[in-house]
Amino acid sequence: MEAPLTPPVPLTALTADRELGLRLLAGPADADVYGVHASEMADPSPYLLGGELLLTAGAGLAAAGPAPAQYVARLVRAGVGAVGFGVTPVHETVPPALVEACGRYGLPLVEVPPGTPFTAVGRAVWRLMAEARTRELRRVTEAQQSLASAAARPHPVAAVLSRLAASLNGWAALLPPPPAPPVPRDDTGAGPAGAGDEAGVGPGEGVREALAGLAGRVAAGGVATATDTLGGTHLAAYAVGGGRVLALATPARAPGDHTIASVAAVLLTLLTASRPAGDEAASLTRLLLDGDPAGALSPGPWYAVHARGGGDPRALAAALGTVLLDPRGDGVRLLTDREPAPQPGWRLGVSAPAAPAGLGTAGAQARRALERAEAARTPLARHAEPGLAGLVGEAEARAHAEALLGPLSPALRDTLRGWLAHHGSWDRTAAALGVHRNTVRQRIARAAGLLGADLDDPDTRMELWFALRHAPGPEPTDRS
């Protein structure tokens, strides 16, 4: 599961920075910006993603350029979050027509004084975004830890729902499988005061009906999650397993909320399924990787992850959207139902997607993938190679290759590799190696004698090709 997206920067945080000296001239003050971009083009919209603070000195609004109303209309269509207009050297003041157009279209317009470089505004935006991301990651990590602790309490389902509702400042409920009533009105829901239309009570009737629709979509198995918004209330439904659905109603939706809710859904899946006693995350992970987890998880797919690095394993688990981790010495084993992405400070080996019954094999795949990641010094390696090569670890394959090919000199290995790659063609092998065809014949005969092998046997050729692929030397290629 991906880490939370970076939260936006409130425009008020920039106008409150006295060193920047920005002054709001038009539009709402409570706007959010998701980045910063400087442009003097008459129409910069093709180069914008939306949500940016567009910085300009107004060169595109010269006499030959578009009228301010046209310029602002283009920016609004492109989804610009706000405009920062730098006075001097092009304009001594912000053009009144631009102020009027921004006010009419509801586009925030701030004046950038002459003493404030655009780069200073850009650095402030990126600094505030980094601080917001750090706060959001910390919130997600703390929420994950509190959910894991709640799962170990005497009444874990109610404790997880209560902790989730508090973390999201909303209302949470575990809905039973159909055809039971989709949105209960009893204590299976949890929420702080003000989460619904009454303190400590579930949401209002309209929200309940909308949640019932979302829950029906998820329970049917077509999607794992579904979201909606009704009257300013954000709704979400997550598949839990066995037809159950985790339903949420929150007054806002922060970037990390999906990660927190997904962790809660995994915990609720474990807590409501038939499983052995014990709720500690490490014990559950050992069970799932080493035992028979088919009855403890939803169908998946699931990914086994082996990791090594110098960071906090719990923070890694939070970034991958899971609480199922098992620290082991200098490594960590994890399970997640979201496709893992590279994480700073870690090397990851990721299995192929697996059903719960296949997690034992997935764990072996992740271990071998981590070995490849470390050998290649890459942040992440995935198990993607089917067949024999995917079943044998790199270390085992190299040991087998060295044992089988030990009698052969480097020249004989290279010749045998080329001969097999060219399907036994003497002429093409000789051309590729730059030697005479008789030299190829002599070397192949010598190799066959040293190996005591019949090179006309396709099984022998297959085994030698596999060994040569994992032996030191140039990588073989098929030049047929």
C-alpha cells in the first residue's frame, strides 16, 4: 500500500509568513495549493496539473497578450489553486482588471512584493509540504500502532472500531453480511461526539442510505473499497471478509485516512475470521507465513515482503499499509494486501501475488527476491520469473552451477555457452566468438569429455544452459 499523499498547503500559511510579505488581493483566503509553478506564458494551462500556485510577473498580460478575463478563465479551467503576481519589473502594480477577473472567477490572487524572489515562495511551499507530509506520516504510524494495541484488548473488534473512529474523528461500524440490515443502529458502531447527527450515535438517515449502497457494492465482491460524499460527510466502505463491510462516515478526508482504514480492515478481517488465539502482529505473521492461513485472511491477493534496512520496521509496515510484520534480527517479514513500492532506506523482496494458502511459497519467493535486490543493489526486487529459475534461489543456483561446471576453464565455458545459445551451430558460434569452426568443435568435444556428458541429449543441454546462466561470465543470449 502506498504511503499517504502529501497534504496541500493552505494559502493562509503563505500569507501569514511575514518574510514573504504576500498580500491577498482577490478570491477566497482559505484555498489550498498542491505545488508551485512559475510561468510568463499567455496560456500556461497545458503545463499544469491543477492545484498549483502559479507565479507570474505578468509578461503574458502585455498589450499583445490576452485580456485578464481570458487569462484567468484559462487558469480556472486548468484547476490552478492560486495566482501569485510579482510586481516590477513588468508591472508597477497588479493590474486592476486582473484583480477584478480573479474576484469574479473566485481565483485567489496574492501580490508578491518586489523584495520577494519567486524562488523564496517556491521554497516556502515545498518546505510546508514536507512538514505536512511528515505530520501525516506520523499520524498514520501512530494510528497503526494504536489499532494494533486495540486488537490485543479483551473485546478487540469494538476496541478497533472505537480507535479507528477516534483516529479519523468520525464514525465507524462493522456491517454484517447480507441480507442482515446494512447499517446497524446498535453498539457495533463507534464514534466520538459529533460524528453523526447525535453525540455518540451513528450518522443520519441519508448518510445511512448512502452507506448501505456503498456496502452493497463492496459486499458483492466487485470492488474492495468504495467512497462517496454526501452533504459534506465523507463515506467509505471496505471489504472485511465473509461478506462483512467496514463502513466509515467522517467530516473530512485526509491523505492518510485510506491507509489507516485499510489497516483497520485487515485487523478486522483477522479478528472476525476463524483463527488461532493470540492477536500480536508478529505471532499472526508467523502463523500466516509458516502455517495454514487459509481460514484467517480474505482471498487477497496478498504479498509477502522480506526487507533489510536501518529504519523503523513499524514505520515500514505503516508505509506498506499493514500491521502484519515480524522483525527478525537484521531483517523484517511482512504481509500486505497492497502492491508494495520501494521505501527509502530499505531493500525489499516482494513475492508474486498469492492467495492465503500460498503464502508459504510466497515467503520463499520474497526471500529470494530480497537476495536479488541486495546483489543488484536495487531498492526492490519482485518475484516475476516463472518456471525452474523462479523456484531456485540465486545462491543455490550458483552453487549448483559451480559444482557442475567446475571442470571447465573460462574459455570452455564461454564456448559451451555460445554453442548452446546458437542451438549447436558450429558456424554461428565460431562467428560470434571470433574463432575457427574447428576450434569450436574441439572445445565442445573437450567440454563433453570433462563433463562426461552427452551433449546431444536435450535434458543435458537444458541443465547446462541453466547452470551457465548462473555461472560467472557474460549473460547468454539467444541469437537464433
